[in-house]
Amino acid sequence: QPSPWGHRGGADAGGAGAGAAGVLYMQKIEELEAENARLEDEARLGSALYVPKIQELEDEVSEAQRELQQALEGQRTLQEDLAEKAAVIRELLRRCGFTDKQGGKVQRMFAAVRGGD
């Protein structure tokens, strides 16, 4: 069976050449497999270095999300508190007779207070 790696020369050299080519071919395959294994190891080691950093960043993101959620809840609480206080102030003004309909009286009263300083 003829070798796929043809060899120039006589009939005697053809058999020896084909054998040498096969040995070189096998050596090249072994070298490439070794290089492939080395590259796979490097890739595994490289990715192993990133795993802790990725986990650290995920933890930081989770913490930031938790803090944002707490801040939003605090903001909602403050808005509700301000709305309740505004309602109380409006009710007190209404009871004291200082409504929008009597805005002129309120303005005159504030002007008098400021002028009295």
C-alpha cells in the first residue's frame, strides 16, 4: 500500500522513507497532543483564577442591591411621613381658619409679623 507521504528515490529507499515518514508523523501527533494538553491546562488554570473574582463581584452586586432596596424602603417611609405631616398641617390651618379662601388674611398676617421684627 503506497504511503500518503510519497518519497522520491529507488525502491529500496521507498520502504525506509515511508517508515521514517510514519515515525515523523507519529512524533508530530504526539507533540501536538502534548501541546494541546498544555494549552488545556493553562485554560483551566486561567479560568480558575477568574472564579473567585467573579464570586466576589457577584457578592458585591448582591450587597449593593440589598442596600438600594433598604434605601428605597427608607425613602418610601419618609414620603409617607411627610404626607401625613402635610395632612396634619393642612387640617390645623383649616381649623385655625387659615384656608386658601382666606389667603389674603394669611399674607397680611405674615407681612405684619415680618414688619414687626
